Amino acid sequence: MSTEQKSNGLLVCCVFLFLAGLVTTSTVKGQGSVLSRLQTIDDPELGELIRVALENLPEAMDPTNYTPDSEEYDAAKMARLKTVRRVTEAYVHIKLLDSQIEQSDAKLGSPNLPEALARELVLAKADLESKRATKLAELREIMHIIPRHALGRKPVKDLNGWLRLDVIGDSVLVFTGAKPFAYERPMRDLFVKLMSRKEAMKYAVDYVLKHDHRPVRVDIQRDVAGVEFSEELEKELIRTVRSAKLEMEAEVHLSEYVHGSRERHVYALLGEWGLAYRKTGLVEDGEPKGTITKVRTPMDAEELGKYVRGELVGGPGRLPVKFFIKHDEHSKDLASQAAGTIKDIAKKFGVDKFVQVAHEQVDPEEMN
């Protein structure tokens, strides 16, 4: 008989004995008939596993979504029954392997253990641990569970801190996320300041280590000139997390996307500011006889300032940026005022070196 056949035979015997032990224990405890034991699970751990597994099933496997006695209803019900069986089988197998590994440890701790037997026990234990890991993976799949793991992504609702860094060359724009956090929609970011490499590294490390921020997430974005430093920053933060043994409380993400510079347009036309314009045609006999240009959604000085702040420090990925101000002959002063607003806000937040402003006079009648 081969070694593999012997192992399989031994496993079958162990499972039989383990189940026999469960039956004996149940009988001793007076759990009642087989039917009552089928209908009730007295093992709290197994009961919790089954509950979570059923809760995690896709909606397509929920019989309440279908008409009773329909094919879909029957299929969903059978899927749930199959899940209960598979969870139970995997649980029993894992508990058996736990017991065998404990016995191996006990034997390995025996005094005067022959070296040859010790080697065999070590190999046998490694094999059992491998089988247990495989069975645990199978149980996770059955239960639709993605386990917590070192530096792994955590549910948004569990986060207490979210640091967002945008590396631009040798500088770093530092933001903190404002609650409520969200992946699926734009999140409000609070601008901290533009920092040097050294400042940003220290700030990021201190932020991650602060207890009130954990669980914490750090996102790192970068432009072409900041690729090298962004990678250094990621490695340093991961080293910090590991040395502080915070792998289960922190996550660090370096974006694969490398952003470039942006362009934004502001229009000063017919005495108004706007971010876009429209043209209406005067048509006679099917031919345009003239055009009139109007700005869309006119803005006052306060609204223009709010727009500029958002474009400069509203979140990562917005800088560097170049504003093009297009104006007609009668709106030169408005164009100059808009340029001054942009430059003043950029200077106020310390990001003026990443902001450019250009003027261009246009003829409204010739704009496309």
C-alpha cells in the first residue's frame, strides 16, 4: 500500500473517530433524537459560521426573492442547503486537523524523542498545516469571506483617518479626507499644506502612528517628476507600519496612474465671468445671419474665488494647472481681475509655483 493510500486511510479513520466522538458526546449530553440534532446546532462556532455563510450568499440564492414552488425558488433553496452542508463538512475537517496538529506538537515536546521520529513528526505537522490552510481557503470561498490581512483594504466605515498625498517633483501636496469617507463618490478633502520631502515624510509617519487615526488609509498620487519619491514614500510608510506592528490597522496605496498638468478656461464676455459660453444663431432662409455669445452660469467674485480654490487645493491630482482667460474687448478689466484672483489664491495656499495664468482677447462673433 502506498504512503498516500495509508494517509488517506488514516484520515478516513480519524474523521470516523472524530464524528463518533461527537455522537458519543451528544448522546451523553442528552441532545435527543437524530431528528432534533438535525434541526438544531448546539455548537456555537458552527452555528455562527452557517449564519454568516447564509448572510453572505448572493441575492440570487435567497428564496424570498422568488415565487414559492417556482424553479428559481427551488434552486435557491437547494443552494442554501448545499451551503450548510459544505460549511459543516469543512468545519469538521478543520477541527480534526486542529486536533491532529495539537497532538503533533505534544509529541514533539516529549523528552528523549528520537531524532528520526522528530523529523517525521515535523514533516507530518507541516503536511497537516498545509491541508488546514487549504481547507480554510475553501471555507472562505464557500462563505464569500475576504479575510483581514496585513496592509489590506478595510471597509470605509471602519476608517478613522485617511491621508491623501500628491507628490509633484520634490514637493508634496498633503490632504486629509473629511468624514464621511467614501470610495464610490467624490470625497471632501481638507488641504493641509504644500510640504517638502522631509516635512511630508515626517507628517505622514506621524499621521499613521497617531492612535486616533487608526484604522488608517494612505493614498499616494504623483506626477511624472514625482514617481521616484512617491515610491520611496510608500516604502518608508510600509516600513513604519511594520515596525510598529500596525499591519492590521493601516493600509498604504500607491496609485499606478501618473498624472500630468491640467488646463482650465475662464471666460470674461459681455461683462460677465463664466466657465463656458453658448452661441445663439439668427437664421433667415436657412442661413445664419449673425451670432451672439453669452456665458453659461455667470459667476460673481465670490463664486469665482470658490471655483479657483477648488481647482487648486480641492484634492489631489489638480496641480500643476494653467488657466486660460479668454475675454472680449469690453471685458479686459474683468479678465485682469480674474487673473489677480487666481494668483492671489495660489499664493495664499503656497502653490503659486504650480499655477500659470494666460490672457487672450477674442472676438465673440468668431468663437467656435
